[in-house]
Amino acid sequence: MTVIIAVRITSGYPWITGEFMHETNSKDGQGIAAMIKGFGGVFWRTKNVEAIKKWYNEALQLEIGDWNGTMIKNESESETIFSLFTEADPYFPTDQQVMLNFQVHNLDETIKHLEQVGVPLAREKESSEFGQFVWIEDPDGRLIELWEK
């Protein structure tokens, strides 16, 4: 099977403009991801930017700058999962189109921190062959997954 993917990204920000193209003849499509160097960003709208910035700073210790963003540099052992779900999949709320998943160093320490700053867990801790997970909600009601691999 030959798959050709072409993506053109344009924006007002020079660091998120680019063109990518990759072709693979792989039968299983495994070669497709080879064109992607890393995850470039997550962008969404919110009604109260200042309140959301403050919450993400306190709850997840993300220092969001005056430009309303922050850069998270991946560590050598971290990875980014790109996964598709059907519209009816109950893994996260069906009225939420995208769910953030942050990798953490130590989930138990993260839970203690969340308790100290008053952020309740939306779902209890779960363990699987993929690691340990908890979920919290931001002030806009977005479910966020925290993952220790």
C-alpha cells in the first residue's frame, strides 16, 4: 500500500509554520509517523484566559507566559501518543473533542500536589499495562489525563 501524506501548517507565528510530506510503501503503514519529528503544540479557545493560566500554573505547574503559552520540552524517555477515538467512545466525555494527556514523573507525588492546591480527581487512579492514570478537570470542564509510564 502506498500512502502519501502532505500537511501545510500556516499561522501568524513563525515557529508553527511548515510543510511536511512523507511517503511509505509499508504494508502496515508503520512508516507514516517517520515524517513527524514531534508534537508541535496544542491550541484551544477559552472564555477566561487569565483564570485558565492561573489554574494550569497552580495545578500542573506550567508557567504560561505573557504570550499565553509555554514550551514543554520532551525528556528522552517521554513520548507523545496520537490516538483516535470514535465519537461514541466513553474513554473521555463525548462532548469533548480532544483530551490532554500529560506524562508525569511520579503520579503519587502529583496526586499529593493536586490535593494541596485543591484540585480533586475526576476519576480514581487506574493501572494497566500502559502505566498508571488519573484524571482531573480544568476550570472550563475539560477532562485531563495524567499518566505515569
